Amino acid sequence: MCMSSDAFAEHFGANSATPEIVVYPAAKVITMERSKPQSEAVAVRGKQILLAGTQAEVQAFLGEVPYRVDKTFAAKVILPGFIDQHLHPLLGALTLAVEVIAPEDWIVPGKVWRKAVEPVEYLARLREAIQSEKGDDWFFTWGYHQFFHGPLDRQTLDSISGVRPVAVWHRSCHEFYLNTAALNALGLTESATQGKGAWSKQVDWDKGHFYEGGLNLCMAQLLPKLATPERFAFGLKQMVRMLHQNGVTAFNEPGALITPPIFKLYQQILGADETPFYSFFIADGRGIVDRVGLEGALAETEKTIALAPPGNGKIQFFDRQIKLFCDGAIISQLMQMKDGYTDGHHGEWILTPEELERRASFYWNAGYQIHTHVNGDEGLEVLLTILEKLMRDAPRADSRSVIVHFANSSEEQIARIARLGAIVSSNPYYPVGFANKYSQIGLGPERAQSMVRSASVVKHSIPYSFHSDLPMAPSSPLYLAWCGINRITNEGNVAGPDQRIDVEMGLRAITIEAAYSWRREDTLGSIAPGKIANFTVLEQDPYAVAPQRLKDIAIWGTVFEGRLFPITELHANGAGASPAANR
């Protein structure tokens, strides 16, 4: 097909104000389009992809139409812009802006927080950090995990600091431990935590421990201390740097908590001209219904979505999509397991099965796509039973119900997911970071090593994406793909080798499959005519390196809406450069 300039203008709506056409030849263009998986060049006009093909095909297609050849990527590999299907900018920003003492190294822009894997080491680091600064200002730290760092309680924190308010944020982000000074500073009393139903059962006052629903009894007072404008702004800038360094061109936060001050900062930082990715959000079916009840939930949900309407700029809510919650966090080992835990503790419900069914039915009948946080195999059983009932009573041809996290499952449950036409978005870091420890504590080897059954999902042809759930894992899609492909733990062994997937599926999970889970596959996730010109540019071909080396491939930068964003140039502007707010 060879077009004259007049024919091209008629076909593509070109006029005098139309941006120039730029052709990017590359060592390889990986399209993620099954009909044409690779090419030699891609032609872009403004924000839009015109064509990917051989250089001869591109030239023949453009014909007489003027265009410019840009050889920036001549020796590099172009992929569709990487997508982090699910992360939390509020939590991610705040954990990037406080002291990190975690069971694994955390590499953040400008700093590496070294791991602590033993109780003595953790307490020594904690004591040193708290006592390194004089005064009585609040001290926040994130990353504590009892299986690595030993038990923690208010008395231990009081022995380190009896004056300074101390808040220890669990690695899961679903728990806080507060010392007495913190409780007093917040004006919290034991009586105020009682008589609040299930929430009161998820507070241990003597230990200063608030978890899952119990967080609702302290967060209104605690969040203003933690999320100060200075700390939050610094953390958001750090997050922008992290995502760009890792090739992210779009992310989604399901269950978004957005207040006017938070939204203002999102507009200033995530919506800034130099921020090279989309920030998408899904309304929170937990908080909204808790606040206004089902009778007012639909109007309130639509009001929330209207804060950042779909199709309008870098910051958008997805229309008619909702986030619900089933059981507790995997990293806390509070997910609901069919056969319980080997050490005798029990899981928790975030929404009881009855309440989850009530809310799921409400939003399903209103035509919403439902994304549900679920981690345990008992939680998954409850969710699948609810989805089966919804499909039976009010069938939908394309529900795309998203099973979110997908930590523990059985082969029979995966077959049910396929029959329901549901889809899965998992965190492939779970076995990498926790399979060995959970083999020793809580789950036992069989269940722990088979967490996140990726190969089984692929075998059933279920649409499958990966997410970081930042800060549960780093927002690094190539690393997430590496996790799913290799399942090499932090200790060096392979967890559940039969659940490894190939490179092709790993790359699809961070591109086109993630876009599909959002109903954005028509605009994002692959390199095809008419889609948005979002690319991630690598220094090596991910198919040509050993799978174990996938995470080590250097990222040149990204192309976002047709604009080039080399990593070095973006970070030279000072975004997130000052660590002054990291307390």
C-alpha cells in the first residue's frame, strides 16, 4: 500500500496542524501482536502509532507523505510500554519516604535500604534509627515482618523510645504497631476501640497492634501524621522516578483512596508534563459502601469517578469498574486457608462472605466490572461461588471479573475460573519472597511452593497479567516477568518449578494482558496501528538472553504519547532528588 500525501490526509484526517510523522528503525520491534509479533520499524504521528513493519513496508505505506527517520533506537529493542496492572501510589509514596527495614533489599532512587532477616538485626537497626535523631518528632518505619524479625509489641517499642511516638508499619501495609507515646499523641484509648464489631476484634490494645479492619480505628488520626504534604510529595516524586527507571508507562490503583488534598498532589506530580505515564484508578467498593451504604453507593461511586473522568488526561478513573475485598493479606498470613495454618493461627476476612456477596451483587447488577482482592484458597472458594451465582442469575457475556493477587489456589479452582470467563492478575513476587519462609511457618512446603500457579492459569487459556501491588513488590514489570518465568527465590532455589511460564507469556503479562484486564486493549498494550505510541526501550532482546538474566536487561527509557523520555534526562531535572522528608 503506497499513499500519496492527499490520500494519506484523507485516510488519517491529516491537516496543516497534524504532527510530523517519525519513523523509528530498531534492532527489533516486539509488538505483542500474535498476527505480527515482530518488526523492524515503527511509524508514529503525534500520540498515535501508524504502522509497525519492515522498513520497506513502512516506506511503502507512507509513500509520498513526508516523514523523518529517527535512529535513536537503531541498536535497541522496542516493546509496548510496560504496564503495572495494580499498584498503590499513596502507600508506595509513603513507604518510599520513611525508614525501610525489610526482609529484602529495597532499591529506591538514590538509596539502597539493606535487608534485615534476623530478629536481633532488625531490633538493632530499629533502635539505631529511632535514637539517631534527637527530639520527640514522629518516627515511621516500614518493612517489619514477624516471620523474619520476631515478635513485636508496644512494650518493646516503649523500651526503645518512651517519649518519641513510634509507628511500625508491617511489610504487608495491612498492620501497624504503635508505642504508648504514639497512642497518646493520637488521643486513642482502649475504650474507643471497643464495641466496633469485627473491627474491634482486629485490634490488640496491649500490644499496640492494629490490623486489617482494626486499622479503621486508628487511621483517621494516624494518616495526617504519616502523610504530611512534604513527605507525601517527596515520596510521589520518588515513585515517579522508580516507575520511569523501570519502564512503566501506565499503572492502575484499584480501590483508590482520594481526598481533595491527595488529588491535588496527584494532579501536580502524576499529572505533570514531565511525568511519562498514565495513572488510572478504580473506585473503592469497600470504603464507599462503608461510608454511605448501598442505597447511596452508586451515586457516590459515580461522583468519585467524576473526579478524573475516563478519557481525560494522564489521571483517569476507569468507568464502571469497582474494587472489592475478600480475605486478609498474604504477607501477614491473614488470608483464609481451607486447611488452616500449621502454627494454629487463623486468617481474617476483610469483607465477610455475606457482605462480599451483597456488594458484588449490587455492582454486578449495575453493570460494573468487579476486581476482587483475594489471597487464600478458602477466600477464592467464597469468591468463585459468588461469581457462579451472579453468572447464573444474571449472565454477562464479557464480565472480565478480575481475581486480584491470586496467592493460593487449587487446580480445580483454576478450571472454575476458566469456565466463568474470569481473568487473573497475580503478584508473581509472592513465591520469590516468601515461599521458603512460609514452607517453614504457616503453610508447609506443598502449599507455599505452589503459590501463584502461573503455568496452570496459562494452561487454561485464562487472560493473565502481573502486578507489583507496590509496595508489596517493586514496581518493575521486567522484574515481575522474571519472577513468573523463573520463580527463583531470594534464597536462590526454585519454588514450584512446574509453575514457571515462558518468556512470551511473561512479557504478555506486563503488556497486552494487563491492558485487557482494564478494557484498554484497543489503545494500550501492543504496537499496532491506531494505538497510543507508548513504548519501553531495552538495550537487549529479552528473547535472546537467558531467562535468568531477564531482570538484568538495561532499560534505555520510554516513549510516552510519542515523546521520548530517556531515563538520564528525566532524572537530571531533580525529580525526587531531596531525601529531607524521609522521616
